[in-house]
Amino acid sequence: MIEVGIVGGTGYTGMELLRLVARHPKLRLAEITSRAEAGTRVDELVPALEGAVDNVFTAPDTERLSRCDVVFFATPNGIAMESAPALLEAGCRVIDLGADFRLRDPAVWTEWYGMSHSCPELLEEAVYGLPEANRDALPGARLVANPGCYPTAVALGLLPLLEAGALADGPVVADCKSGVSGAGRAAKVATLFCEANEGFKAYGASGHRHLPEIEQTLARVAGAPVDVTFVPHLVPMTRGMQATLHVVVDRPLDELEALYRQRYADEPFVHLVASGGHPETRWVRGTNHCRIGLHQPPGRPDRAVILSVIDNLTKGAAGQAVQNLNRMFGLEETAGLEGLAYVP
Amino acid sequence: MIEVGIVGGTGYTGMELLRLVARHPKLRLAEITSRAEAGTRVDELVPALEGAVDNVFTAPDTERLSRCDVVFFATPNGIAMESAPALLEAGCRVIDLGADFRLRDPAVWTEWYGMSHSCPELLEEAVYGLPEANRDALPGARLVANPGCYPTAVALGLLPLLEAGALADGPVVADCKSGVSGAGRAAKVATLFCEANEGFKAYGASGHRHLPEIEQTLARVAGAPVDVTFVPHLVPMTRGMQATLHVVVDRPLDELEALYRQRYADEPFVHLVASGGHPETRWVRGTNHCRIGLHQPPGRPDRAVILSVIDNLTKGAAGQAVQNLNRMFGLEETAGLEGLAYVP
Amino acid sequence: MIEVGIVGGTGYTGMELLRLVARHPKLRLAEITSRAEAGTRVDELVPALEGAVDNVFTAPDTERLSRCDVVFFATPNGIAMESAPALLEAGCRVIDLGADFRLRDPAVWTEWYGMSHSCPELLEEAVYGLPEANRDALPGARLVANPGCYPTAVALGLLPLLEAGALADGPVVADCKSGVSGAGRAAKVATLFCEANEGFKAYGASGHRHLPEIEQTLARVAGAPVDVTFVPHLVPMTRGMQATLHVVVDRPLDELEALYRQRYADEPFVHLVASGGHPETRWVRGTNHCRIGLHQPPGRPDRAVILSVIDNLTKGAAGQAVQNLNRMFGLEETAGLEGLAYVP
Amino acid sequence: MIEVGIVGGTGYTGMELLRLVARHPKLRLAEITSRAEAGTRVDELVPALEGAVDNVFTAPDTERLSRCDVVFFATPNGIAMESAPALLEAGCRVIDLGADFRLRDPAVWTEWYGMSHSCPELLEEAVYGLPEANRDALPGARLVANPGCYPTAVALGLLPLLEAGALADGPVVADCKSGVSGAGRAAKVATLFCEANEGFKAYGASGHRHLPEIEQTLARVAGAPVDVTFVPHLVPMTRGMQATLHVVVDRPLDELEALYRQRYADEPFVHLVASGGHPETRWVRGTNHCRIGLHQPPGRPDRAVILSVIDNLTKGAAGQAVQNLNRMFGLEETAGLEGLAYVP
């Protein structure tokens, strides 16, 4: 069994990790830390885990964590970069579900995250953990930067197009929508039930931290900068994310569909829906899957609308982290990720 | 008092009309028809109206309806066009909340609505009831085509831009989101609570009936065709609609804001939110208001993102119909539309 | 115009008061205080009030408040009792939407609210503002204790039964359900969207502060203590409250219905639904109405189930406060409370 | 592998069965029937099952079904009783998730279900599949009547009390609440999103079909009739059910807790929450677990409030059916039922 540590298990991403680790056939939760909840049983905080998780939260302690084979950071930005060097030094691998190692350029990181990076020397080594784009870099990786939720949904929606050079000149509009769990479990007025329920709004329309990550990923795949506009929105539901991608393309819809179908034929977690279909977030709820639909606006043979849906907490965070771990440790890539969405 | 008739008062648009008419200081509900509910008291079907509406549904009867001063059609497409000529003949005015008189070109109507138009000779006379674009055509109008919900949200978001010629070359992306009430009150599996709750999806991405209406309106205002892509989405909430409009512009954000502020300064129902703000659908719930926010993506001085929110049943349907009636009959434009959204 | 002050306008009860006061024909909002938001425009915090409320929050100041004709306290428990004496002294009337003046016995208050009462001498004067039980005590009252939401729903469901002595021996079970807005607008994890959404739970089953208030009210009406068990639950919706009252009765259902119908015949805000009907909270959303349904379990002629629904923020708080004000100042009891629920 | 057939896989209960069977280590879905969807791939109707279920719906055919080892009926009441005799005759076992075999007395069945029973001779043989009450009758059973959702939640909440004779004289009030999925997947206005969302109501307060089943189960356990009143309510959420049970007891709370803890110590799916806790439906979402909390109203040592929560589609239907199958076929009782609820 691979011994796993989780730093920050009291947020939604950490809770989702707990659920997945608890049922993973090859993982054992050795350590889970929370400064605020040290001494509390995990299943007291998350009663849904009663009978499945016996651990007790401990105060973060690098020495204890470093005995794990791998440590997940499900922490606010800026925490993982403080602890990662010592853990790596001790031979422990690290998967950061935060943003600390996602951007290659520390100056861009500072611009968007408002702090200077404490270990820029690790940025090059860090593998960007989007297996569909980066699968071969994962086995043996010591440090993985788990992608953001929006960048995951956007990148999976555009990968085949960019790899094939089928994107024509013109802006890419990434109009994205997320369930409220993406805002985290911190107590804030804006995410109270009565504030988020029965309403819809955009946020961060003048600039959101996931934009540079999206730009970096698309540019890597395309081999050149991609002109992308990104606007996130908040949907009154707990889980789920959709990227609606409006693009200019160089080929008709049927060829695009063939391209996507072929590109994702062997991917365990990415699927094209039937022609003309609209994927729904509830089909992937609680799973590591991404479902994609392709459309062409009427009378616009040079345009396409790509619909890409994921669960923001699973493929957009904890599920992808487990998928990355599976690759890093040579396990079956789908291990522990076979659960089905409940419908309804 | 103006005597009002409503044809089709059992759907959500009709119910919203009932609520507004019941509290309007100058209107009296003389007639309300429903073939299925003839003989039923209105407040038996809609208990929220108990004490406010005494009427009983009657079977549709042109003779009785024609005694009204004005008749609203809150019916499926294709019904109003069958009855309107006789009512107009009898001196009764007509406001159609359906699509029968929205498109000027009967061939386009047939293409999108799948039936031939029964009174194309009325299409030219019909006033497109978007008061912000068409205010002066309403007084005295006999026949008003009440705009669709998406076309209203999109048009109000783009009017100042188009009128000022500030839209630069490049596609307009209208990524739109609607609450479930837009799908109507017919019993369908797709809009059951357990199907629509906790999920998000696009629909009609390959072509939706509101597209030609949007194109027609934008072209009228701009004086030339506008290249627009329209994708609607379903949000798990009852009421509310947002159009997120991604555009290429010829001037910086502060000038755009000044333009919008000036254009809408005297509009009773359209307001710009504070700079940098994101309007929320819940702020306009149950009201006839539209709130608009303007943003510029970081580092893209030639782009703008326009956020336009309305209540799909009010400004997007019944409220706008009452606003149109007010103009048609020389009443205060805001009469009966002063109700405030409840928050939360 | 009656000059109104509101202390604590940033919670949900205060916002609902603002909405009602803004459209009340005889009230003018003279003063609204909030320590945290002093200097902020009200419509910046509550954009739904833009155009309807011009006020700016001020720091609480007894001198300024005392110039109002009446001051509403929409504050946490323990605040109103500190300020009320000075305001009353200055000739200003007070309506407390909190619990400070609801319980007659200061010892009981201390037991349940954990603080000693600062002006027990006012408790006798304070009128318990449930107009249906206490209408004649309101005109001219200086100090009104606005009832809690649960006590309102329970009392209105039981009034006719208790007044008629139709309650037989046996416990009254008040199984109550509230929307999340009842928990207030303070930032707490337990009322985050993702915690309250898609879940149902009881709370306070071992004792809730509304119990002694319910007992006091029922005892007053019945003229003797009533054996009542009260369990509140949290429903994943924003507004709405239902009390399901399980009672033992001395007469058959048709006589009970006649009793209720007669008792509430002249009440402007309390109505019996049609025989066999189940009232729904959405019928009274945003309104001051209470709707009641009566049922008899099959084969149990001595039992009844009484269903009583209100909007917890309106009849359960701010609407009832306005109704009380209307009575205190000799206005039409329904003034400013004519708004209809929107359906859907 | 055990070959499984499902009759009626297009409702919510059937879909939940599909999810559980698809991941069960010992079951193979051999046959799934639907008259309306014959020829359709299951994963076309339920895209969440793509990759997990390869079957195609077939028209119901007793001959084909009888080749299965066991057939689940997830059908409207009255269907299973028509087909069961032939299947049993052919050596196939039957688990009915409908009501056909739940009531022992065919006259009571007819009274509540409005049809005469077509095979009353099987009623005695049918095992009532509540394993916690009836575990030993399941191995080898040919015909199992899977309990209703409300009867399951109520019975599990009362079992220890009844078995110990700790229920004192006085009525049991079962005030129950269900998510909307309990109403099924048929297209009806009453369960449209816009009708059920943001509202709460009781239904069936004058008599609901689950009452005689509750009475029968409680009487069997108690050895005498139990005086129970049952009122169900509809909660605006998809899944989840709570029974709030108000009872008169003969012993103090700590003894009750000890009683429950001991009674359920070895049950894999029934758990007492920590003292003073309130179980939440979301903790058991999508799982076969029941969580129970015990409370005593303040100052009422002879009363108790028992809170029992389940997922209406899982422990209340399909999960319990699989648990029954596991017992019938000598499998591990928890096989295929280890999935954890996702939180949030």
C-alpha cells in the first residue's frame, strides 16, 4: 500500500480527496493535518466518512509527513511551496492541488497571486498534472502541479483542436460556469445558501487567476500563444463545471467530431457525447470524467461551440490528483476512480 | 379602468401577467381563458392569487375577448396569429407574448417555427415591443409583438454599443443562461425537479429560435447585419436570465461606461451597475429591471464583456408586456411595475 | 408620513423591512443604522433596492434615532433592550424584531438567552405583537415585541382550537420546518450553500429558544399550560416555514374546519385552504399571509393534523412588524402589505 | 456471477439499481426491460452509465427474464404480481421494489391500492425485506417484498424501542420528509422544477399508502398494534428522507441511547450519531446507510424525539434491494454497497 498524507483536509477539495483515498485499493491514509482541527476525528467533521476513515487530524508536521510516500496539499495558495522542498528532500513526493507550482514563470505567479514564490527553482521540475496532455511526464515525477478546475475543463475542450492546428485566427471565448463548491468551505457571506441560491452571476470578468494558467497550457499545446478570453460564472448548484468554448475553426463539424473522437478514443476519462448532444454536469457528478459536445452555429461553417463538462471537485481537483498519483506510482490510471455518478 | 383579457393564463408567463395585472392601478382583468381549465377559479390553480383575482377561466371565445380593450396572448406559438385579425377588426388591441409577430419575414418565421404564417399582412404593422429601442412606435399601436426573453437581454446589453457604432469588426458571442421557468409549465421529463436540479447544460447550441429574432433586432439598431453567435444554457434556478456578451470594441472601457450611462440615464428599467461590478439575477427577480455590467479582459483594450441580467418572466415576458401596454395606452410607463425584488 | 428608523438593516430581517418600508404609502425611512456599514449606501449593499431607497447607513445614535416616530430593531438578541428605554423616554415608539421583549418572565429569558435582562420593568408593558391574538392591545402601544417566526406559525395554527377549548388531553407535537434565511446573514460554515443545499436535518431537537415563547403564547390563549413538543428542521430553500401540528381534538374534522373558517373569516392575512388541501410555502413567499390546512389521520376521529405555512421573513418577522406598526399608528392594517407572491 | 434482470429500468429506482448492479462484484446485468424504450441503449437514456452498462432495453418477456437468477421489479404497483408467479415457477427469484407483496392482508392491499391482488397465495411466502428486522428469513427466499422508503426510515427509527418494549402508552407521530425523487420520473406538473423548487408542503396528510405498511411492520415487531400517525412532506431536494418520530417512552435518554447502540452495534448500515447530534440526509446520500439521532424535549423525561435519515432511493429502495439480494444468495451483506456519499 502506498502511504498517503493530506495537508488541509477540511476544505471541499480535501474532503473529496478523503472520499477517493478511502476507497482506493492501493492507498492508505497515513497522515491528515489541519491546524484548526488537530485532535478531531475525521469522521466527526465529515460524518459521511464514518466507518471508512479512522484517522484523526494532526497539526502539520513535516517530519511526520515526510514518512509518507506522497503528500497531497489541499491548501490555500502559498502553503505548499513552503513545505514542498523539505518533503522532496526527504524522499516524499508531492501533489499540490493549489496553484503554487502551476505557472512556470514566477513573475506571472507573483502578478496574479500577490506573493513572491518561495522556491522558484522547483517550477521547472514540477509536472503540470493534466494526464491527457502530459501523461508521459508523470511516471516517476517527484512534484506534480494539479491543474485548476477551469483550466482542466477548457484545456480538455480544446486539446484536439490545438494539437491538430485546426483553430483558425480569431479569439477563443471561454465562457465558464462553476458550482458553488469551487468557492471553498470558508465562511463567507457571498457563498451563504441564501446569497448563492436562486441566482446567477459572473465574477472575475476583469481578470481571474485561472487565466494565465489557461494561457500557459493552451500555448504549450498549440506551440504558440492563443488569444483567449475567460469569464467565469457562479451556478446555484454544489458541484459541476462547464466550459462553453466559442472558436473559429478551419474545418467542418463532422471532421471536428472525427478529430475529437480519435484523439480521445483511448482516454479513460474523456468522452465525446453523441452528435448533436449537450453534455450535462450531472452525468459526471462525483466522477473523474469529462464529457464533450461539439456544435456549429447555424450558417457559420467556420465556427464551433465546444461544450466541456467536469465535476470541479473531482476531475477539476481531487480526482485528477488521484489520477496523477496513479500515473506517478505506476498504478492502473483509473484505480479508485471507478465510482459512478448518481442519477438523479 | 382598461379592460384586459388574457388568453392562456395557465403557463408561467400567464401567471406572471396575472400577478402584475392584479396589482396594476389602471387595469381590470375582464377575461381569462383556458380551454383545459374552463370553469376553474384562477385562485384555485394559483392559490397565491387568492384575494387578488376573482376571475374564473373561460373557454376561449373571440366575441367575449373582443369586448376587452386589449388582449394578451400568453400562448404557444401559432395561436395568436389565428385570433389576432378578428380581435383587431373588432377594435381590440393585441399584445402577443409568443413569437407569432416578432419576425418581419414570414419565410424566416416558417423556417424556424415550422408552420406557415396565417396573417403575414400584419407583420409590418406589428410593433416590436422593446420600449428601449422602439418607444415612440408604441403609443396607439394596435398590435405589439412582445420580444423573447433572450433577445431582450441581448439587445439591452448591446443597444448603446450598436447605436454608437462602437462595435468593431469581429463576432459577437452571446453566451446566455436562463432559469428553468423559461421552459414553461408543460409536464416534461426534462424539466422535472430531479432532472434540472443540481445540473447545468447548454441546449439548442446548433440553433435556437431566438437567434433570428436577435439578428433582426441587432441589425435594425446597427443598420447592418451583426455577426452573432448565440448559445443558451439552463441554470438550476426558477427565474432569472443572464446574457454574457463577448464583443470587440473600438474604444476603452471608461468610454464605454460613459456611453452606457448616458444612453440609459432616462430609462426607468435599465441600469448600469457600479464600475467593476457583476450584476446578479436575484437583484431583478420578479421585477421589470435590467442591470448591466461592463468589463474588459486583462490586457485586451479592444475587447469588452457585457453582462446583462433580467428576470426572464418579467422584463423577459410579462413585465415588458405591461410596460408596452402602459405605452400603448398613454399610462405612466412604470405603472404596476414598481414591485421590488425580495432579497434574499 | 410616519418617520421610521431601522437599527440593524444588514441582516435578512432588516433587508425585508427595507423592502416593505420602501413601498409603504405612509412610511418614510428616516434613519438606518449599522455599525459595520456606516457610510455605505443601502442600495450598494442591497442592489435590489436601487431607485427605491436613497438612505445611507449611519452609526447607531440614540439621539438621531429618537427623532423617528418609531424604530424597528432588527438586531441580535440583547441589543434592543439596551436602547429601548432611552428611545421610549424620548417619545419614540419601538418594535423589536428580536427576542428581548417576547418573554414575560425575565428569569425564563435569562435561562434561554443566557444574559440577564437590562430592563425587566418594560416586559409587562411590551405588547406581544401577534395581531390575530392581540389586535386591540396594539393601537397606541409604545413597545411591541414582534413574535418569533416559529411561534407565529404555531400560534396561528392553534388559535381557533385553543380559544374554543377543542384541544383534548394529549401532547401537541409541533414539527416545524424553516427555510435557511431563518439562520440569518452571518457568515457561518453551517449555512454555506454547499452545506445547506440538497440536505435536510433537524436542529435544536433538545431545546430551542422559541419553545418558551410558544408555551407562553399557547398558555395565554388557552388559559392554562399546553403540553407542546417543538422540533425545528432546516429546509434547503431560502424562504418559507411550515408548522405541522399533531393534536388530539374533541370534535370531528368538519366541525374543526367550520371553527377555523369562522375564526379567521375577518382576518386579512390568515386563510384556510380548501378542504383536503395542503398549503405550500411558495404561495405565501414574500407576503404577510398564513395559510392553514386541516386533516384527520385515517381512522382517528380524535386526531387532527394542522398545516400552517408562512414566509419566515415576512409574516414571521418584517411583515408582521409592519402589520403591528399599522395597528399602532391607526393605519389600514394591510397598508404596504399587498404584494403578491410570485409563482413560480 | 449471478445473472440479474431488471423490469422497469427507466424510473429513478431502476436507475439507482442500475448504478449499484453495474459496480457489484458478483452481479451481471443479463436483462433490462422497458416497453417504451425497447431497443434503446441504457447509456443513451442514462449517460452517467456510459462505459459501465452495455445493455439495451428489451420489451418485457417472461421467457427471457426467467433465465435470470433473480429479477428486480422497479415498476408501478400491480405489475410485479402479474409476472411473479411465472418467474418463480421457472425457478427465478423475485425482488419487488413496488408494493405488491408488502401487505400481508390482500383486503388491506385492495383498500389502499385500489385493485384486487392477482396472487394472494404468494403473500404469505413473500419475505418483507427489511434485513434489520428479518435477516434470517432472507437466505433462500424466493420472493422478497422490498419495503417502502417511509416504512424503512420509520421502522429503523423505532425497532430498538419496540423490541425492548420501551414505548409507553401514547401516540407515535411519524412526521416524515422526502426528497422529490420519491415522486418518480413520470412527467407531472407537480414535480416540475419550478413547482417543487423553493417550496415545502405536506401531502397525503389524510392518508398515504405507506401507513398500513408502517402499521404492519411496527405491529409485527411490537407484537401488538402501535398507534401511529404518519404525515409525509416534500422537501426541495433530489434525494434524502428523514423520519422525525415523536414518542412517549418509559426510560431516560441515556438508557435509550444505550439500547439503540447495543441493538445496532452489529448492523452494517444503521448507526447512532453522537449524543446530541442531528443526522443529516446528505451524510447518507447515495448510500445504503441509516443514521439515527435521539433527543429528549426539555423537561419531558417521558418523551423522545428520534431522527432517522436515509437516502430514499438507496436504503429506501434500490440499495436495500441489493442488500436483500446479498442475503438471499449468501453473499457478503455489504457487497456492492460500499460507496461513500460525496460531501459536499
